[in-house]
Amino acid sequence: MTPVISYGDFVEERYLGNSPSARYMYEYLQRLDAKTVVVEEEYVDREFLKDYAKFYSRTYRNVPRYTTRYHFFSGEFTEDTLKRYLQKPEYMFNWLRERNHETLKEIYLGFAIKKPITDRYSQPLLGRTVVRANSDSSSEGLKHFFVKSMVKISLFGIKMEMNTLPFINQDKGVGVCASAAIWTINNALNSLFGIPVLQSLAEITENAHKQPGLSRTFPSQGLNPYQIINYFKNNYLDVEVFNAKGGFFERLVKAFIDANMPIMAILQMHRNGDEKQPDYHAVVITGYKYDSERRAVVGVYVHDDQIGPYVGVDVIVGDDKNIELKYEWNNMGYKEIVLTNLVIPVYPKIRLGLSRVYEYANQKIGLNPGYSYTVSLSMIGDYKEHIWKDVGEIHWWAVNEDTLTPRTKEEFLQTNMPRFLWIINVYRGEKHIADVGVDATAVHPNVLFQLYLE
């Protein structure tokens, strides 16, 4: 029979080990109010099976092919309850309705896979891990925005979907931080654009090394910037690389996270009492904290392959505009973590760069006293859905016509437009008064419409 245990016993017995990632997950799931854990033993994980075939199957040590998958629930139930679920579906539906739930999905928090391999401290590595996105405990009063993708889950034939972004630990055998960051980004972009093809850590590392580097492929010693960039370009994406500086960094994060596109961040990490060469680390920015009153990004969330998913990070901008990050690493022997570069894989048809959109917006809007703006990337289907569901009456003008003729909301929703748009949100004082739509597939800023909100 499948073991069912309380979440308290799960933490006390250290089922995930005692690594930094395991400790983070215990606390993260507690914030999600986890109550029950279902243990799925000898689980065949496609990600690990690929890595096993490429690397672990040829080691002298006998490494098992199977993993263990742990499912987390906010409701309390026993092994006997689960047995009844599986025997009679109507029992499950009745049990849920008695507790004011319609489906099992409402109490399902996600899963974590424990691989049959360990790190150098003999702690288990986490494989593909899927849990609900959740804000950190120190961000009250702020809004939170996360990159998510639709993940399909089957629990003993019970099918569910979860809108979140998978996480994975780095693995010194087949792929360290850059490979894990690419893995996370691939999961988001594949859901959004259908490319790139999803690959395991070993496949990512192997493909990245088609661009020659100074290190061997396996065991993995990391990827250099050219290997990272060429990996994405060889998988039908283009890449934008930015130096990370305060001011533009916050704008860039909002613009791309709003479009559900993650950002790879390259970190320079300085150890306590060590003035030698810093360590370098790659993480993925997967969300941000937003102060609505100031209309400002005041922090970010990252998937850090050595800590966990949606890790809350404080952003400190120095007088020199350099960006320092404060999070778990500061409690693990590092005195300073500096953000150096941002790598953003983009769909090739998104041709107009963010910096050119801001240059245009600043000339047309930013120089007018009392007016301000923000910029976000959007797919036309998402933007039209927002106008249809969330906005009442509007007036808009198609600016590429000879005369500016007011149009209705119905006409706007039926007008053909490019797949990708830059949306400039215009504010007069504190009030959002208009949106300006700019063709993101163009080479130069081409305004398609001006939409005025009632």
C-alpha cells in the first residue's frame, strides 16, 4: 500500500534529507499549509531516466533507476482514505464535498522528486519538483507576480493540472547551475512558444558543449557565457544580454516577467573573509514584488538550483547603480552577492528591443510633467482577454490611419494585430488613463493604437 504520512512526520524524519534545498522546501511547504504527504515509491521520472542513460548507467557504483515522488496536500487524510479513493471515485468526490472542495486539485500543493543520488555531503538531490507559487513571508502589502507554465500531473490515474514553474537541483555529474537555469527557462518557454524541446540536465549540458569550452562535458564543471547563448540560439531562440544596473533592471524585470518570460541572472558571489577570486552562479528570475503605490519593483523571486523555487530576494541598488542581492546565500558564508549580467532568451519574432521602447516612451510621455509610464511585453491574445474581461468602456484610435477615428471596444477586439506587443501603460498622477500598443515584431517603434480607459 502507498504510504501516507503527516507533514509533521515528513519534516521530522527528514525524508528529503538536510540539504539547503531540503530545509527550504520544508519551510516553503509549511507556508503552503501542507498537512499530508503521499509517498510514491519506485517512480520512473523521465528527466532522471535520460540522465541515467547518458551518465549514471555507466558508473561502477550501482545507481538505481527509480526515484521517489512525494505529493503534498493541504487536507488531512489517511492510507485508508486513499485506498477508498482509488477503489471508488465517488468516495473521493463525496469526501471532498463534505470539506467544501470541488476537486482534489484544490488541496493539492504539488510534488517533489528525490533522486537516488547525492551531493558531496551525501544529501539527496531533488529532481523535477512542482509546487504552487507562493510569496515569501516578509512581503506583506506588496503584489506578487510569477512566471508560470501549465504542468500536467497524474497521481495513480487521477489527472490534475497546476499553473507553476518546475524546479530542479543542480547535479555535479550531469549539469550544474547554468544547465539547471536553462532547464527551468526551457520549461517556461516551451509552454509559452512550443520551443525549445524539453531536455534533461545531461542533454542540455551535452548540447551546450557543442560550442567548445575549456572544461570537460561530464562530470559537469559549468558553462561559459558563449555556451549558454549558443545553446538557446541552436534551439530556435534569440538572446538579449544586458549589464545589470539599477533603474533599467527593475523595468526589464517587469517587462519580461509580465510576459511570463523568465530571465537568467549571473551572480558574482564574494565569500566572508575571502578577497580572492569570487564564485559565479546562475539563477533564474521567476517573479517580482511590486509596490503599487510607488509603481516600483522592490524585490524579485528566483529559482536557485541550490536552494529552491520562488526564493524571495531583496534588491539593493548602490549609489553607483550596481545591484546587490540579499537572500539565503548571505547565511551560507557569502558577504556580498552582486548581479552582473542578465540573459533573456526571446522568441525570434520579438524584434523590437525594450531599450528602444523606453527611449520612445520617454520622448513622448516621460518628458511631460504629471505623466508617467510603465512598459510590459504582451501576447495579443492575452492583452485582448484582459480588455474583454477586466476593462469597461474604452475609446481607441488606430494611429496608422490617415485620420484618428474613435473606435469601440468591440471593434478593438476584432481588429487583427501582431502576435507580440509592447504595451506602454500611461498614468496621469496616480490614475491609469491609457495604453499605447507598439508592434514588438517591428525593427523601429511602430505605434498601432492608443487606447483610453474610462
